[in-house]
Amino acid sequence: MPRLSAAHRHRVGFTLNGKPVAVEAEPRLLATDALRHGLGATGTHVGCEHGVCGACTVLIDGAPARACLTLAVQLEGREVTTVEGLAPAQDRLSVLQAAFRRHHALQCGFCTAGILISLEAFLREQPEPSEQALREVVGGHLCRCTGYTPIIAAAREAAALLRQASQSTAAEPLDV
Amino acid sequence: MKAETISWTGQSVERVEDAALLTGRGRFIDDLGTRPGTLHAAILRSPHAHADILSIGTGAAAALPGVVAIVTGRDLARLTTPMVAGLKIAAENWPMAVERVRYVGEPVAIAVAENRYLAEDALDAIEIAYKPLPAIVDPVASMAEEAPVLHEKAGANLVSDRRFRYGEPEPAFAAAAHTISVSIAYPRNTGAPMETFGVVAEYDPHEGVYDILANFQGPFSIHTVLARALKVPGNRLRLRMPPDSGGSFGVKQGVAPYAVLIGVAARIAGRPVKWIEDRLEHLGAAVAATNRVTTLKAAVSAQGRISALDWDQIEDCGAYPRAPEPATLYRMHGNMTGAYDIRHVAMRNRVVLTNKAPTGLVRGFGGPQVYFALERLMQRIAVELRLDPLDVIRRNLIPAGAFPYRTATGALYDSGDYQTAVEQAVAGRLAELEQRRNAARAAGRHYGIGFAAAVEPSVSNMGYITTVLTAEERRKAGPKNGAQATATVSIDPVGSVSVHVASTPQGQGHRTVLAQVVADIFGLPHRDIRVVADLDTGKDAWSIASGNYSSRFAAAVAGAAHLAATRLRDKLALIAADQLEAEPGQIGFAGGAVFAKGNPDKTIPFGRIAALCHWSPALLPDGVDQTIRETAFWTPPQLTAPSEGDEINSSLCHGFIFDMASVEVDPSSGKVRIDRYVTMHDCGRVLHPGMVEGQIRGGFAQALGATFYEELAYAEDGAFLTGTFADYLLPTATETPDIEILHIETPSPFTPLGTKGVGEGNCMSTPVCLANAVADALGASEISLPLTPARLAALAAGPEQARPAASRAAAPAARQGDRSLRGEGEARVGAAPEAIWAMLLDVDTLASIIPGCHGVQKLSETHFKADVTLGVGPVKGRYKAEIRLEDLDEPQAATLTGSLSGALGTGGGSGRVTLTPDGAGGTMIGYAYEAAVGGKVAAIGGRLLDGAAKAIIGQFFAALARKASPGKPGLLARLFGRRA
């Protein structure tokens, strides 16, 4: 394992939403600060900085992780996905994002990025989730606006649409 | 051209806000970036609830690399004046401590550096000497003669004491068949928006202008306060709001003191300064709802009809009466009789200060405290008089034909049909719940049903706060009243329509609704209307009452937009009539066109008429000045100042809520299952059903937290105990049940669109509805929030244990309030007692065995000073320790008394150490200790302290054992710690 000097910045290279990026980081720099202020990926939000609220959740090598409990240097060589990487194109929404909009599953939108990331990973693993399973996944996040029910409804609808899409012969990604 | 009118309002169209928020393109304050050269601030906060500041050493911190300035209370006092409060008392309301700290978390110094990391490093190097003072946290105890006084200039902690009398309450009580009362201690909680506070400030020394960007709930009423505090005229304080805000729930009004602090920091540093609050800072010091001790009595007939109420409310505003407090206590003043027709009211309102964080706006704002008492009383009346609780509610409701209805305390309820709302809610539902209750009880289970009826006030009257003053004082101060709202509609040279409002949304979806409202006026698709809601007090229309507090968006702000658009449309109609050679009354707007009704040939695209004023103003007909921009201000005439007799129409609109809940309580675990929750609303006309539902669900979830999980808890010494989301628990998706939402609509006759507020109602009705259901399930009379499993299990266990004391301080041991660490243990060390004794008195030995020790200084034979680094859970910090040895019984026993202080907190305690020969040449060391800690470690590491203390003591004795017998690793100390 390489030893990094606390007094210096180190070049950290990784893949962000499919594109190679690099950031100069002191060993103590948090991944949230590197993503947001170093790389301008401000969609990932910071709500508590102690790993409870879930707003900062990102995918690291496909697995959800709290970016506020991750150091920037730990991203070296990894594949990172943030909310900016979920939509199929700049002016479109993913199936899940569109379902959130239809169901009013967000109000202020501050916690939303983390919830989308967790659900994205979960629906990939479990395409036919029960309501309880979805509540458990969303239960890893704090939302203060919606009362959660619309989020669960949106996730259920997105799961159904994604199942239909994967069953249809067309291999194109479904988006709205 | 089709002349149909599509009414966008009333439809749940998709929100225009959502696409950006869903794709990470939101523009919250910390997403915006800053000017090159912007510095970053971190704030040092008090670990003490009450202490004099003896000295602040900034030299070491200021010398650190990257540090530009260290700002203290004295710097602040040089450049600003204390913030004005709603109460005229001699307490100086500084946003940062000047000579004394009065609550844990109070700002004491600001470090300004090139980045946030360096600023936080600098905080550790600021040296502050405190002289701790006795603290008071209980509002009732704070009024006692011997209680420590927070603000000596104010003379006492009781800073306001007003009595009110409406009708003839004394004869009503004398004549009543029964007097029934409840006593409530409502806890502290908060809105806890997911985004914390943020401020970016800049000062221009040549023009003397502060330019401050902050994520305010609304900067309007506070602009005056801030300009005065910063000692500039209003036109030299420019407050700006970012386009998006991550929730507020009232709380973000509390960013105001930080606008002063960061503004001053920027002025001193000579560069822009940015500060983003962290979660510990937020939970500990942002904004709390008031905790309140209430005794409410009712004069009641044998049938449960109430003739009079007698309120006694003691409001705890924390350490400083910060504006707009004591508004929480007075916001409900007009509707203290709730949904009931009660003509006689006596009231005593007291405001006290305690060593806790200052209070302020939190969703529900006074409603949860009032309705918890009032609706618990309704349930108690039913139980004590053996009546049906729903019948008691029905018997007292204001009759449907009585609106507009003037309450005893002065409110004018605009509209309502409470009977219909109640009957529609229970029809077909209550009978089923009663069956379930019967079946559950027959099986020995604890199932209960609760109700709550609440009048939800919205569109606050500016003047209600002055009810805290006497009529005489009000005459001196000048009348205050009204609820100015404003909106601007403008048309550009290609005829497209823009809207700007002073409502500073925090996620509610105002931009979408305003587009619907304005589109309806112009007959345009709602997507064609562009709404901008970020705000700049330097150039946008606003007034002191602007904003979206008190659920005033739909009623006041949307109404103002409707008025501005209507004025513009009426002028466009005159232009169109001129152009089309038709009568103005015949002009219609629909489908993107302007036309003469009944004449399909006379039609013209909307954009053509709309843009005419830009391109050819000479063609404007007589009577039309311009159609480029229209700003409407609206204030309802019903909102007058308090009367000589203290009657106050505290709010313009009065919605109605009736909630019904059924719950089952597991008596052994204290877990509550919500079987069913029905909430009936009348919020007048509904503009966007999806958003109304969102407000209700969101309010319900917050109320669920207030009912079962949330409390900003303090220990008796004022230590703050709930500084993380692992301690201050918010409900998650697994705890939040689905609810059934019902509506009736009685449009408000007082608002432009017939709308009323709906944002806060469930925060008022739900906690007490659930508490009534729990009371019914357990047959309990006294219910205190939050209904934690421990509290519920105690309630279920029996009446003798089911009486929580009326105030927190009286029952600290029942909860996490008692932070005393107690422990005992023993350790075997391979050296004789005399050798151990010598080691414990030797500086070098101590330095090598105290965990994390950087050095020990011997002040006398029995007095040592040490520098240590200790870690408790996530909190690792450097402390100064002082240790004294007393009651020496060489070489058998000694008492160690020590204290710790550092940036992360304080600690103190004592322990008795005994050395006994073990018969094999070694020593058995026994120890017993009792200690307490305060500051940040208590707030965020509370649950870890016991373990941490044991680990540190264990490390100490393990090191001692190694040092005493380095050659005998087999004789390593064995440690047994157990809780006392």
C-alpha cells in the first residue's frame, strides 16, 4: 500500500461517469469535496458528514458508498458514478428519474441524488423488489420533505417499467 | 381559433423544478462556486452551557499557514450592535459571545482561512479560558429565586409575563359542573432540513455595502434586523438567495445571525468569505422549536360542552430572545380555542430564558405546543366524564353556518364546515377501527383510537407579535399589522411572459404553481410561463412581510401573482380591443391567442398584442400606460393591529384538519404500530393536488418524528446530547406509514384565489392525534413526547410508573439526560505497592503511561498538568488535563481528581485508587470513578463515552503494568470494567 504524505497533494485519477478524471488531493480531502469542489460534480450533496443521511451516496465500482466517509485518495483507479451519470443524455431523464418526477417523489431535491443512486444499484440487483425491500433501501436515506411514500411509489413503477423494457426484444435502453 | 379556457390550476402537472434536481443540476448555495480569492470560515463554539470568557488567545491560530483572520466577539462588538429582539429587555442579543457564553454551541470565534480544512485546523489552536457558571435548563426552575440568571442586566430569566382575559372566564368556571385540566411539557425539536445553513459575504469598504448570499427561508422581516446590527442603512445591505434551497421548514430563518458573523468576517479579512454549517452545528445551535410547559383547564358541562378555557403557558426561548421570538407563543393567539365555539378565555403567557440554544421558526410554529394541550384536554374530558371522545369534539365544534366566525381572542375564521369534514372522515372508517379495537382488546392486546381537530392558521398578521406588548407599549411603538405579498409579471419584446416573486421557495414547487396561475390568466400553456424565484433585495420587489412562512404561498403569493397578471391582461385587452376594433369586454384570451368573443375572424396571436408596448408604444390606446411589467402588492384588510383589549386576528386564513389514528402498542418493547391514519383537510381551493398531498405527507412525517423519535436533548448541566443523526433520530421510510388523505373545500372569501395554507397542519394535529391513540390503547392519562420505546413500555407497565414528571429536569435519569460515567474495576500489576506508588507520583512515568500524553508538568508534589490527545468514537482531540492527588494514604490509597478541557469539550471527575499487595509480590490496583463530560464529545459521542472511558483507563493500567514489570509479559494487567 502506498504511503502518502499528509503535507502534500497527490494526483488521484479515476473514472467519473465513464470519463477519466484527475484531482489533486491532500490525503485528508473527502471524496465529497473532491467531487463537488474539485471536479464540479455538485449533484452529490452533503447532509451530515457522518454517514447517516445518505445524501452523498455514490457508486464506487458499482456499489453504493457514502462519499462523505470516503477519502478522495481512495477513489484512485475506481469507477465512480454520481447522479450526473444516471440520465441517458443531457436533456433526458432515466426511467427512475422520470418516475420520481411523475410521482412528486422529491420536493427540495437535496437528498434525491443519494436515493436515486441507491435505488439504481438495488434495482439492477433486484428487478422485482417488494415494497418492504424498497422501504429498507430508501430507509438508508433521510428525506425531510416527502414522507417517503411517493418515493416508494416511483421506485415500484420504475422497477415495473425496467422489467418491461428488459423483456421486450428491443435492446435499446428505455428512457423518457 | 378555439376559444376554450384550460384551467391549469387544480391540475397536478409535473413540476418544472424537477428535471434539474433529478440530474444533479440543482443550484443550492454550496453548488454555486465563489469569486476567486474567496476565503472559508469555520466557527469555534462554546463547550459550556454557561461560562464567563476570561481570555481568548488567537496568536497561535493566526500564525498558522493559510489563516487570514481570527474574529472574536470583541471584533464583532466593535463593528456591529446587538440584534434587536421582539421583547424590549436589557439582554444583549449578540450573534457571537462577547464576554459570556450562554449555551453549548454558541459561537465564540471565527477562523478565516484559504480553505475550510485550514480554517478548522485553526480552531484547534485558539486558546480560550472559561470560568464555568451554574447553568439552568428547565423553564420552570429558571424562574426560581435561586436560579442562575443568564442576562444580569435583564434582572431575571422571566422576561415577559402577560395575562389576558376574554369574555367572563371566572364566572364560567364558577358555574361549570366540572373543571378538567391537563399539564404538558412539550419537548424541543426542529425541522432539520437536509441542507444546512450557508453564507457567502462580501464587504465593499468604499461604498460601505454588505453583499450577502445566504439560503434564508426569507430575508424580508430579518433585513431590518440585520441592517441595524451591521450598522448600515437598508440600501447598503444586499441580501441574495440562491435559486434552490434544500428545505427550510421555518428553520432557515435562523441563518440571520450568521449573515452578521460572516459579513463581519469578510469585512475584517478584506475578502469574500464563505461558510457552510455542518450538521453538529445545525442540530446544536441553528434553530429549535420552543419547549413549553402548559397547564390548560376547561370549564365543562356534564355533557362535555366547554364554556371557558384557562391557559397557563411558560415558553422557553433558550439563551437569547432572538427575533421574531417570542412569536412562537403568540402566533396562535387568535385561535387558542381551536375548532371550538368557546367564548370565555383566561390566559397567562410567560417567556423565560434558559441555557439552551435560541429558538425560532419551525414548521407548525406554536401550533404543535397549543394543539397538544388542547386536544389532549378534549380526550381527557371524554375519559373523565365517560363520554365518547368524538362526541365531545362534535358538541363543541363551531357551527357550520357561523363563518366568518370571530373567536373570543380575536381571530376571524374565514370559512369552514367542520361538521361535514368530521363526518366524512369517520364515515365507513371509524366503525371498522372500533371493531379492530374490540377484537384486539378481547385478545389482550393494546389497541387504541385517537382523534384531533385543529384549525390551521396561515398568512400571519405582522401585528400578532405585538400582542406580547401591553396596549400602552403598543401605542408607543406604533401599530403593526398586515401581510404584504408581492409578485411581478413582465412581458419581453417577443411577447413571452415571466414571473418573479418574493417567496423564496425551499422545494415546495412555487415556480410550477405560479406558471399555472399566470397561464390561466393569459390563456397560455403553463410551460410557456417562465418563473424566477431566486431573490435579490437590492433590486427585486419585496416588503417586510414577504416570504412563504406561515404557509402563505398559495393564499398570499400566488394571489399576488394572479392580481399582477390580471392587471396586465386587462390592459392587453384594451390594446386588443383597439387593434381588433372590438369592445374591451368582448376580448378573450385562450390557446395562445387574443380574440373577440363570437367573432372568429377577429383573432390575433398573444405575442403580437403582448409585445406591442415594446415595439410601437405610440399605438397604446388611451388609459394604457405600459404592458411591460406589473408589480402587485397585496395585503388583506382583515389583518388589523391588536385591539385595546388584546384581541388579535393573528392570521388571515384558517384551514381545518381532522385526524383519526389507530395504533397498537406492544407493552414489552414499547413499539407502536400505526394501523391506520386518516387526515381530513380543508385548505380552501386546491391549486395543485400533488403538491398539497406532498405538504401533508411531509408534515405528517415530521410530526411522526416529533411524536416518537425527535428531541433536542440537554443534560441538567446544559450539555447538548443530540448532535448527530444517530442521536437526533428522524423517521425513515421503514418507520413512515402510508396515510389516507381526504379533502373538502370551503374557499376562503378573503384571498384572491380562495386558497388557504396547508403546509403546517399535520405538524399541529398529528402528534396529539397519535398521543390520544396511545393514551386510549394504554389507558394512560399523562403522555409526554417523544413517545420513545422506554417511555411507552413504562406507561404500559402500570400507572405507578406511568407518570413522567412535568419537566425534564425532574426526571433526568429516565433518559439519556444523565451522562455521569461511573465505573469500577481492578488490575493486577507485577510490582509491589510501594513501587507503584512511586510511579504514580513521577512525572516521567506518568507521561509515558497516560494514553495519548504529550507531556506532564508537575506543579506541586500532588498537582500535575498534562497535554493529552484522546479519541471518543469519531471525535479525536487535544485536551489540557489537570490532576490532583488527595486523601493520600501512602502506599495504599489516593483520590485522583481531574479536569479536562479542549476544543472538543470538557470533562471532570474523581476516582479512588487502592493498592493492595496480592501476596505474590505484585499489587492489585482497585479503582472506582465518577465523571461527567460536556461539549462536542457529549453531543456526538454520548453513547460511546462509557466504552471510551473504560478503554482509556484500561490503556492506562496496561501501560502501568508494562512499565512496572517489563520483563513479565505474562503478568499483563487483566481489566474488568463493569457499569455501576
